[in-house]
Amino acid sequence: MAVQKLYAGVKLRELRGRLGLTQKTFAEKLGVSLPYLNQMENNNRPVSTAVVLSLAQEFGFDVTELQSGDEARLISDMREALADPVFTGSAPSVADLRLVASNAPTMARALLDLHAAYRQTHERLASLDEALGREDARLQPSPWEEVRDFFHYCDNYIDAVDRAAENFALNSGDLPIRESAVKTLDGRGVTVRFDDTEVIRHYDAATRTLTLSRRAAEGTQTFQLLLQLALLTKDQLIEATLDLARFQSPEARSIAKVGLANYFAGAALMPYGRFLEAAQETRHDLERLADWFGASLEQVAHRLSTLQRPGAKGIPFFFVRVDPAGTITKRHSATTLQFARYGGACPLWNVHRAFENPNRWLRQLAETPDGVRYFCLARDTTKSGGSFHAPTRRFAIGLGCEVKHARALVYADHMDIDTAAAFEPIGISCRICDRRDCHQRSVPPLERRLTVDPDHRAVLPYQVE
């Protein structure tokens, strides 16, 4: 039996391990020197014919195992996997692959498993993109998603912009923030006009004229004044912040620029120190805060979700806005709660019931599949177009925090936050929720196997394994 150039170091090490022998004892039984055995086990030398015979005679080892096809298959599979464009640079040589397959087969299989998982995820996302109607099924995030993730990983707090807005508010002194904004713009040669128009805000750079809609609510007008002020007077700061973010597309950068200007407006209208103190004093009563700072309930709820300044943090809140179809149109979170990337939120979440209970605060104690418990607050909001024929926009806003912070909220009074049974089970999205017995499930979870019994029907037409 020809065994020339037979490299089987892994098999030799496995056999020695099963026998519980040291290299020295194993070498003596095979009739070879210790250095020679060490070289064979590390594939620096081939297994000789004499060693093959000794393996059969001394240990009854089936020498055909030394010629198993594992190595060849590993080499072939690795060559195919490493041809994937995801691996940049030149492909390893066959000699290098042979060394990996013979010396570290476990690592080779781990690489193949990882690549297989990558391909499956890639295909699943491509299928999901296609199902969602996207023309370019790709892994690159959309500009909206990229900007959302930027704010999310900043804990929805941008320190430099927040402090600049606070300084502007403090430097206004006793002058109302609205008048201060108009005065500052006037000092920059910008004329502010109020016209009977459906366009909420328009800035004409050629004439340096800012036109605001007289139909908009006073709080909205003030907010838009501050937003335009940020674009005109804090452009260098905003651009520097955008440079640090390193967005992948110009569209994402443009969206983020508007987002940062919005952030400045909210932070100037509700300056950090004063707003945090007022929030704590009122026990986060949104209506009182809205009255004190001349802001809308949505603006107040949004601002509460940004109070994450190092050394002076407020309660970590999540904030979300949902339209009547259940689609999330705004999402910000300083908590561990993750929002669904696609589609709407869990139908068991109280934010969806806000449309059925207009002008009322809805309270909910909720528990997500990971065991984290939250106090959730929801209410509907309307945005009038300012005239009979203008459409009225309806939304529901949701604000929440982990239940350990609930006692700091006036809305949690008289709620049984210490009883586990008081918490309703909610999820994030049906596609990624593992709950097996949810009566409101719309689609099966992506990562679970299903069992369908034509002779059995419970709440769902299938069982989630």
C-alpha cells in the first residue's frame, strides 16, 4: 500500500490523545525518535511506511483513516468560499489551504460555517428587501436608517450642538427666545416675514428672507425660527459634527444636517439645565413642561429622550411617533429598547390604542421578550393645516423608560409596578419576536421553525417551535 507523501499530523495527534500517551511514550511504541514524531504531528514530515505498519500492529489502527477525504474536501470548500467577493485581496495558495486543512481542520470548518451563515443572512435580507419592494436589494443601509443609527449610537444626545443651543438661550437673558431668534437673524441681515401660506418655513438665500406660515401654531413658528437660525449661524459646528459621523452617502449627510438643526432648535427652546431641573420638579409632567417652555407635547417628549449629558443625565427615555397605519415615523431611544427596522411596532403596545382614546394619556406596564420591563406612556396628537381645506395630520406619540425609573414620573402614580402579573407581554416586531403564544401575531418569526397540523387549529394556524 503506497503511503508516500502522506501527511496526517491531525490524525496522529487525535490517536495519541485517545490513548492518553505522551509524545515520548508514543514515539517509543512507534519506534521513532521524539523529534521525528513531533515533525510528523506538525505535518513537517510525511508519515513513513514503517510508522503506518507500527500503527496497525501496535494499536490496531485502521490505516485507511489516514487517507480520509476530509482534507481534500476542506481544501475544495475553502477555495470556493474564499472566492466570494466579500474576501478582498489575493486568494490563498493551494499550499496554504492544505496547511490549514491538515493542521487546523477545526478552524477551517469554523470559517466555512461562518461563510455559510453570512450567505444565508445575505440571501434572507435580499429576499426581505425584494418583498418590501426595494429595487436595489443590498446590505447598505438607507440614508434614513444611517441617520437614525447615528443618533441612536450617540444615545440621542449631541453634546456640542446641545451646549451651543443652551448658550444661545442663556445669552438671550430676559428676552423671550422667539424675539431673541428674530433679533439674531436681523443682525445677520435676514428679514423674517409671516405670510398666509401652507409652506411652514421657506428661506430665500438670494433676498435673505425667511418666510414662516401664519397658519402654523406659535410653538411651531418659534421652533422653525430656531431651526433656520441654526442653519445660518451654526453651520460650521454642524458641518464639523457631520464630518465626524462619516456618513456613507451625501443623502444621509443632508438628512443628518436637518436633523442636527432640529436638535439645536429643540435644545434652544428647552435649554438643557433649565429643562432637566423643570422635568425633575414637575415629575416629568409633559403638559406643564409644554406650558412652561412654549413647546408642543411632541417636542417635550422628544426633548426628554435627549437628556443624556455626561455628569448630568436625566432618565433614559425612548420616544416614538406612529401614524394611524401603525408605521413608526420617528424613533429615538436612550434605552436598550430596539425598534423594528421594517414595518410597524408590536400591536400589543399601547401607542396603537391612543387613536381610539383621543386627548387621553394611556399608561402601560410592559415586558419585552428579553425580560426587561418598561413603563410606557402614549397619547394621540393632531397637527392642523391651519385652514378648513388643509389636511389634519394625526399621530400617536409614545414615551417610556425602564420601570426602575417609573416612580420619578407623575404618570406612574397608583400603578402596581412591583407586581409581575401587572406587566403585559409586548414585542418589537412579529418577525423578530420569539413569543410562541401571542394572539396578535401577524407573521411567523424569521428564526423559528413552524409546525402545521391540518387537523388542529388554535389561535394561530401553525405552531412556533
